[in-house]
Amino acid sequence: MKTLTIKDGIRTLSKKLFFFCISMLLTALISCSNEEAAPDLPFDEKESANYESIEDYYFSDADDIAMEAFTSEEETQSGGKVATDSRLSGAIILRTGPFVSGNLRIDFGNGCIDARGNLRRGLIVIDHIGRWNEEGAQLTITFSGYSINGIKIEGVRQVTVTSVTDLLITHDVKLLNGKIIWLDGSVATRECHYTRERERNENNLLDRLIVYGNAQGTLRNGRGFTIEILERLVYSRACAAEGVFIAVEGKKLIKHGDRELTVDYGDGACDNFVTLTNQAGVSVRYEVGK
């Protein structure tokens, strides 16, 4: 009886171990199945959001450099603190005509590298009527052989100063015939009509850019798009200094064909992550990269 009891115990234990292993295996399989079934967006939708953000950055960057060149010139003439925007390091800023109506050329020559390692070449040319920081002033920004990291930028930006306070300058911005020529020869086109607020802090240094409006064009993959800014986009200068090249707050709607994609830039955190949501309600967190 004692021998049979031991055998029975071993047999019972073996059965329990067998069923335990089967249970763990099924749990693991179900877990993996759930992970594989986690909702995701189609590749082309994520690609569209990525390309659109990058293309918007290149045009906005050139526009912002033009405004910083005016700031630098103003501070130099008044004997105040000279602007220290590293994007202008090594560039030659040349004025033709008086401050109230003239021409400003930002010449990067054969190449100037900023603190983030970006290489700029060529000219950004600004013709203006009225002082850059006075209501009613009109600026026309064009490019001559201008490129950043070998990516060529073309087009005309028409900027009108619509209001000025001690800490805020508001612009009406139109981009006409915008074009980006990538290193592989692919071409993106863009036109936009934005309102842009340049918000400065108590030290008169640029703190935030706030943008709203709409845009349309063709991405480098040939896909046409339209943009509607649903909630004002906020760009932080402090975050930009850390390598964040997209907005840190706000929402925009991207439409291409019969598809729609909402891009949520978050609540102010300094990162290049966005939340993408398509028409089916599928949302993913996605890192935009240049």
C-alpha cells in the first residue's frame, strides 16, 4: 500500500505540473496575441504626419531666422544686448537702404554651422516697407541658393505686422510657391496662410511662437494634403534649444484624399512626440524625426 501511494502521488503531481505548464503556455500565447493585435496606424499615415511636420519646420525656421536678424540689427544699433541666436553665427547680415524701408540680406556663404550642427548655405533676402517691429510693416522673404543640410528651400513669404505690444508682435504670414528639394531629388510643395504671434519674455527675448491657420501642398512622397490648425500650435524657444523642432502644444488636422489624421502635440513637454489619431479612432504615440 505504501508503494502504490507514492506512485499515485507522483502521478498526481505530474498531472498537476503538466496542466500548470499548459496553462502558462496558453497565457503567454494569449498575451502575445493581444500585443500583436494592438491597434496601429498604416505606415503611410505615420509617414504623412512625419513629412508634413518636417516640411513645416524648414519654412518656419527660415522665417524665424529672418526675424532674428532684424532683432540683432535693432539691438546692435541701439547699443543694447546683441542677439545670440546661433543660427546666425558666421552669417553676414548686410543692409541696403534705411531702417524704415530697405533690404536685409542674410548671407551664409559656402556654409555656416549652428549649435545644433545644422549646415546652412546661400541667402535669405528680406525686402521691407516699414520697420519690422511696427504695425503695418510689410516684409517679403525670398531665398537665393538657400539650403539647410543640403535640402534646398524655395518660395516667397509675405509677412505683414498686424499688431505690436511690448511683449507680443503679431504677423499675418503667407507662403507662396513654397518648394523643398530633398537630397534624393524628391520635391515637396507648400502654401500656407498663418497668423503667427511672437511672444517675448520680460528680458525681451523670444519665448514662444504661437501659430494658427491653414496650409496645403504636396508631400515629398507625392501625396497631396491640406492642414487645418484646430488648436493653436505653440513652439517653445527653450525646447528648441534642446533639439525639439515641432510644436509642444496644440492640434492640427491633416487631410489627404479621403483620409483624415489628427496630430496632437501634447501639453508643453519638451519632446518630438505627437499623438496621431485617424478616422477609425485608432491612436498611437509617434516620434517625429528629421
